[in-house]
Amino acid sequence: MAFADLNLMKPLSKIILFLCLVLIFTSSLGFCKPTLDKDPTPTPWPLQFHSILVMNYSGILQVIDLWYDWPNGRNFNIIQHQLGNVLYDLEWNNGTSFFYTLDSSKTCSSAHVEVGILRPNWLEGATYLGQQHVDGFLCNVWEKVEFIWYFEDVVTKRPVHWVFYTGREAHVMTFEVGAVLEDSKWQAPVYCFHNTTASTDSTNHGLLDGVLKGSTVL
Ligand SMILES: *[C@@H]1O[C@H](CO)[C@@H](O)[C@H](O)[C@H]1NC(C)=O
Ligand SMILES: *[C@@H]1O[C@H](CO)[C@@H](O)[C@H](O)[C@H]1NC(C)=O
Ligand SMILES: *[C@@H]1O[C@H](CO)[C@@H](O)[C@H](O)[C@H]1NC(C)=O
């Protein structure tokens, strides 16, 4: 239809054409809107991974070997204090956690927490805060229940950094998806099962403040 023909159209036809155009315009807006409004969501954790974390708590530094193993219901934080001891924080999904050293001090304590280890989707429902550069990576940032601020690489979707409400920071140095620690390494030492040295309270938790725990996040 030629442009001039519009003038020849009956008024009713013009109105119908106008309404059609309005309809097309608004529906295309409606189509675009949800994608514009949709915030990115955190990538769920892989079912199994190994990560080396550099922790900084007001200048106190630690290196943590994190072995996350959801299918086997276990999570391990091996915490190297700078020029200090190594603390083993072994968590089972039945709620039992062991905290021990493997040096001559042979200390061990255990605790029972109601909630087991973190679920792979534990970040679900976090509040999106936008993008920020951290540790040299452009990251999407989320906050979860004012407990943790979580930074994920925009491109690779890997975690880069997180900060606990205490100010304790984790810098993710390696992230090996699918890596699994051999079974024998998950065995708490025998003195964890002797009542002479073991305690069943959670007095050791102060030391572990800020280590990721299912009980404190969910
Ligand atoms: C650790 O964090 C403190 C701030 O709490 C900062 O001043 C210091 O530079 C950090 N150290 C390292 C090695 O990142
Ligand atoms: C949970 O599992 C671990 C490892 O199998 C075991 O040592 C611990 O006793 C269990 N705890 C409970 C409460 O069943
Ligand atoms: C440790 O003490 C608890 C009760 O406090 C008892 O049930 C358990 O059998 C004791 N275990 C060992 C290895 O003595």
C-alpha cells in the first residue's frame, strides 16, 4: 500500500491501524522488559572441586585447601596459619565436624551442627549488587543474608573472592572443578574418638570464624 493511500482510508480503518501499531509497539516492549530487568544469578557450586584460598582477616593470613565433595557429603578446610600450625576442619553432612591438628599436640574437638555442609545452590536467593573489579577480575557481586559478599568472574563464572560479615576475606587462587581428595585423607585421627582429648562442644568455633559453614549460611 502506497503512503498516499493512507489518506484515502476510512477513519475507522485508520483507528484500527493505529491500534495495531500501538499493540505491536507495547508487546515488543513487553517482550524485551523481562530480559532487561533480570539480574544475573550466582553459578551453583560444582558438585566436587578443590580450591586454594588465601584468607586475610585484618592482616592475619592463612592459606586454606578447600575440598568440597557434595556427592560424598563431606567438606574439608585444611587451614595453614602463616608460619604456624595446620588446622584440619572436616565436616560431614550428618552434622558432625572434627577440628584437629596432626602435629605432636594431637588436639581434636568435634561439634554437631544441625545443618550439614553447604548445598551446591547455597547462593540461591542472594541479592545482586552489580559489577565490581576485584583482584583484577571484573565480577558480578551478590550479598547473602548479610553474612557473605560473593564475587564471581563475569566471563568464566568462577568465584574470585568473598568477604564475610566479620571482614574476613577469601581470595580464590585455584578452582579445580571435579578434583576429589582420596578417601584415606578424610579419616579423622584416632584421638578424635578418645574421650580423654576430645571434647564435644564447639569452643573451637572461634578459630574457624568465617570458614564457610552450612549452618551459618542457610
Ligand atoms: C589484609 O587486609 C588488610 C585490611 O584488613 C590490608 O591492610 C592488608 O593489605 C591485607 N594484606 C594482604 C596480604 O592482602
Ligand atoms: C557422621 O559421619 C562421620 C563419618 O562417617 C562419623 O565419623 C560420625 O560419627 C557421624 N556422626 C553421626 C552423628 O552419625
Ligand atoms: C565417650 O563418651 C561418651 C559419653 O560421654 C560415650 O558414650 C562413649 O562411648 C565414649 N567413647 C569412648 C571411645 O570412650
